Amino acid sequence: MPLESTLIVIDNSEYMRNGDYHPNRFQAQADAVTTLFQTKVDSNPENTVGFMTMAGKGPEVLVTHTKDLGKILGAIHSAQDKIGGVADIPTAIAVAQLALKHRSNKNLRQRVVVFVGSPLEGQGADEKYMVRLAKKLKKNNVAVDFVAFGDGIEEGERSILKTFVDNANSGDNCHYLAVPPGTHLLSDMILNSPILAGDRGIPEEAMGDVPSGSTGGGGGFEFGVDPSLDPELAMALRMSMEEEQARQAAAAQASGSSSAGAASVPAPAAAASAPAQTSAPAAATAAATAEDEEDEEAMLQKALAMSQGQDVEMADHAGEEESEEDAIKRAIEMSMKEHDQQQ
């Protein structure tokens, strides 16, 4: 678990009165701050969290480096009475860096989490100035996470906050999260994002990208399972999917090789089967011819025997019982033959 000192910067400008996040932007932001604090402190007993605002009369640090949730809740309550003005992001980040510099435990790494729910104005809208500030923070080993929601989500492909994160990033320690309005809670989206992945002992690759329109159910996670809630189940599902993909690939490869082998066999097989197919009708014709010749020869022999007056057993009567009429005719024929022989 990371050993960090974190300073949370919230947006308490007039835009926080909007109700596009339940129940309003400020309360949604307050719930997210509580979730952040609890996750950071639970991940490591040495971790500390501070709290400050960046609008109203100007950026103001309300709590510095504490492990007491009561102090954070008290600061949120007092900040609710200071809603107004315009958010000053560069000044707030500079003040947060100064507060982190005076942390009691110098072994703690420094991190600033900034909530932006209003349009960028002033120096915050100056990309060159923001890039210089980001490089300065990177040089001083200060990680920065931006949570953009409401009017803080910039339109178009170019994003000053994303550019800021890219320039401040060192070893993938900075993150940018955009949470559009929806039925989801801002706190849940942050909890399930890479911002808190390290504090929850989950690899950022397992968290993936939080979908902008996630509305619950599977939370947009792979397999519909939040790996932070049940990492063993998520890992088992992932391994099962990989095994199934490997099995399908092996089956496809085997079928491809068998079809290739079958394609190479038909040529000689066809050549071998062709004579067999042509010889079968020839053999059948020869057998039929031989049978016809035998039948004709047998009939000639029977006719010759009958002309000589010899008794001949007809093949047609073999194994069959003669009728009475046939027997009488046969007896008459035999008696006539004997009478002719005596004369």
C-alpha cells in the first residue's frame, strides 16, 4: 500500500449549487471526499489527509495532515457555508504543494487530489501556464489527480486538465477522471477508478477505464465484477476466459491443419478410387455375361437329353412340389415315350 500524504482540494464555487448530481454537486463532492479520506487512511496507518477549498474569497486550507475523520467532516460543513466565487485551480495547487512540503513525516509521498466542477477560468484556462506548473510539480515529486465533473468536463478532444496530468505524470502516478452526470454516485466512480487502485491493493490494469456512462449493475467492469470487492473471483473469471480463448485457438488451429491435410489427400485418393469405380461395373458386366452363357449351355444340354429320351430334372422344379395336373401330364408323356420305344 502506498505511503502518502494527500491534500484534497474541492470546488466550492457557485456551480456547486447545481442539482445534476445527487443531491447536488457539493454534497456529491463531499461524499467523494469522505470516501477518499477513508480509503487513504485505511490503506496505511501512516497516511495523512488534508482538506482545502479553492473558491469563495480564495484558496483556503481547512485541515492539514490528519487521520481524524471528524475534522474532515467539520471542514466540509464549514465549506458548505463558503460556496461562491470562482475556482482558482493554479493558486490552489500551489498552496496545496506548500502545505504538503511542511508535512511532519517526510517519508510520505506527496499527492494532491483536485475536484473540478466549474469551467476553467483565468490562469487555469491557460494551457502553457498549466503545463509549466505541472512540470514544476513533477520536479518536486508531487503527484496530482484531477476529478472533473459537471462543467469541469471540457468539451472537444483537447483538454487542459489531461495535458496537465500528462506533463505531471511520473511513473504513472497521476490520473484524470471525468464523471458525467448520471444515476451513478461520484464517490462510487472514484472508488472504482485507478485513483484509488493502489490504496486498495488492486493493479490499475485490473481496474481498467471507468466508463463515462456507467449506470450500475456490473459497474462497467469486466465480467460485471468489481475486482476491488472480490479480487479472487475477478482473477478466476479472467483466467477462465484466457483458458477458453486458448482452447478455442487450439481447436481452430487443429481444424485448420486437418482441413489442409484433407485438401492434399483427395488427388491420389481420387486417382486410386477412379479405377475401382470403373472396374466395378466391368466386373459386374463380365459376371452377368458368364451367367448368361452358363444358362444357355445348360438349356442346350437339357434339350439334347430330352431328344434322346433321357429323364431330365428341370431346375425350375428342383426343390418344389409338383402340382397334380403337372404330375399327370408328366406320366402321360413318359408312357407315350415307352410305347414308341416298344414299336
